[in-house]
Amino acid sequence: MADNVVDVAVVGASGYAARELFRILARHRRARVTVATSRQGDANRVEDLHPSLRGRIALACEPFDADAVARRAAFAFLGLPHTASLEVVPALRRRGVKVIDLSADYRLKDPQVYADWYGHPHTDPEGLLEAVYGLPELYRGEVAGASLIANPGCYTSTSILALAPLVAADLIERDTVVIDAKSGVSGAGRVPKPSTLYSECNENFSAYSVGRHRHTPEIDQVLTAVGRNRDAAPVEVVFTPHLAPMDRGIFATIYARPKHAVGEHEILDLFRSFYRESPFVRVVDGLPTTKDSAFTNFFDVTARLVRGRIVILACLDNLVKGAAGVAVQNFNLMIGADEAEGLH
């Protein structure tokens, strides 16, 4: 399979993450998009949904049909709303299609936690058991052998990557972590909402879902697993998201209390060592900004010590490293390609 071109489907082709997927896959040497599905009845072609793709993706959109997808694709990227993947994933897997799901439907390993936070029972326990959390920097080996990937989201990727080295080294108190995160408006998706109308979000800055954002248990779950060899104490974060008046990007300022005295250079050295095999993590000496990582698959991070607290500053592009880019990174590992194929 080393040099083969793999046929792939994009199921749920109308969203911003799907647009990024098409853009990346159009230049990918090992992937060929053969199927695009959409429920947008008035859009007959991908280029009608995404005019920027004119001349790059020449595909008609069609309603989802598992048999039709399986006949023409070995992999499917799912850009569906939360809960919608619960029907689509089992249908595709029964037909031998490998799936990279960009929704949250397979990220939380406890079905009751999923039901509590998403208000919907989890109806695919077999898939949930087999799904691999698709953050290559932490689970590269598991991703390579997986048939179902639970692709992480943008807030979770930023938060987990920023904290994983510290948790793995047992360097911080696990119940003192505060994550203050900001997202561009595209993170809310393409479906219009009052809060994302131009007149509402332009020249405005606001918090939302305070204390009840659905990414909170996901961050806790993954970071607790990262530190499982140290002690039984779970990681419990306070996560507060904000809507920033920009198109794209995630910026997180994260505060944690160290267990013992540590220097800034030690923290940065720890990050560099932890991510030495990760081509898309950039540990920087200066202060990162969202423009530094915009339209790329890079995650930028640094740390400072302030009055005895560790302050981590991290950012990524919510549509690339926070969605479509990491999905392709996972795809590359699954087919045995260079992890960075199509992403530079």
C-alpha cells in the first residue's frame, strides 16, 4: 500500500472543516476524493458549496448512502453534526470503510458521560470501545492501526497539547488548572446563529457555556489518561471559552500550579523533549499569536512563570490543526504515509 492512491469520501461536505479537508486532499499525493455527500438540496456540486474550490474538486454532491460510499471509497471523513455520526459510522464500518469522525460522538469513552453532556444516548457501544482518540502527538501508534478515529476538536487539541507534557511529568497540581480560551467565529460552524451574525460578533468579545462546555470532560479524560502512570488523581480543569471577533484561530492562556519549584527553561526543555518526534508542534521562546499558525497545521506553545504559577500560551488554526489538518495527519498514519503528507 506504500505508493497506492487511496479513494476517500467526505460525508457532510458543506461545513468549514469539510472545505479545509477538500483543500488539503486536493494536493495530497496519496488521496483521491471520490465521494462527497451533503444534505444541502440546492447545492449540486462541491464548488457550489465552496466556490473557492472551483477547478480543484470536480464532484457532484449526493445524499448519503452507505453502500454507494463503500463501493467507491476505502476511507470516509465525517463532517457531520454531533449525534449524526452514531448512525453513519456503524453503517460504514459494517461495509469495511475506515472512518475518521470529526464530530464528538466517539471521543468520550464513557457512554453515560456522553449522554449527560450531549443529551443523547450513545447507540454504538462497539464503535465507542474500538475508537482511537486521534491526537497523533499522544497516540501515534494506536492511530496507525485503527479503523475508527475520534478526531479531536480545536479547543481540546489546544488544551491537551498545552498540558500533556506537564501532566505526564507529574509537574502540576491536577485540580488547579484553569483554561481561558478564545476561538474565531468559524469555530461555531457554518449554520447561522444570532451570536455569530456579523453585527453581533464584530467588535465584540464574549464568554459562553461557562462551566458547562462539552469539551470539559474530554479534556479531563485525555489528560487523566496521559498521567495514569503517576497516581490515581484525575485531572479536573476549569475551562472557559470565549468568542473572539476573528474568522479563525484558537488562543488559550492556561494557568497551573507546579508541585515544586521549577524554572522556565526547564518547562520549555520539557516541552521540546516531549514533542521531539512531533513535526507540527512548535515550542517557541516568544509569545505566539493566532496569525503565526493560521492556515497551517502547526500548534505553537510557550510557557512563563508568574508569581509561582505556570502560564502556558498556546494557539492553532481551529479549522486545520483543530479539525481537517489533524484528520489528514491521522489518515497519513493509517495508510503508512509520511505524517506530514499534504500538510506543508
